[in-house]
Amino acid sequence: MNATKQTRKIVRYRGNVQGVGFRANAIHQGRGLNVKGFVRNEPDGDVLLDVQGPAKDLNELLRRISSSMERKINEALVDDREPLPDRKNFSIRY
């Protein structure tokens, strides 16, 4: 049962993260991982990632995003939250 335990993270990425394909890249990096949630641009220029899934998959997603976008990210603020029951997919929100 612990293998399917859901964890949720909200990550606020700061830096040159809008207009550089960050959201599409995040979705691409999530392929093959059991993650659900969304990524969206924020009015202040940050990108917000709200995602949940098994801790192993979440950690891999964050590693992939950091690795692929490291030159664009100045800071990544991570906040742990309670999982939501109604998550269906991982998508871009506008």
C-alpha cells in the first residue's frame, strides 16, 4: 500500500521561466511518470507546478525539470501539501 501513497508538492519556479517552453517541457518530463496536477504561468513571472503522485515519481519529475531547465531557474520554492482526491492528469493550465 505504501508504494501507491500519494504525496503532493507545489513548486514555484523563479527566474527566466516564462516564454521559454518551461510548461511544455514540464509536461514532457512527466511522461512515463505517475504524476497528476498542473503547471501554469503566474502573473508575477513565476511558473507554478502543483503535482502529486508517488514520492519516487515526484522526485524524478523535479529532478528532470531542474536538469533540463537549470539555466532558466534561479530559485525553486517547494511546499509539501495534502494530496487532492480528484486529480486526473498532468496538464498545462492557462
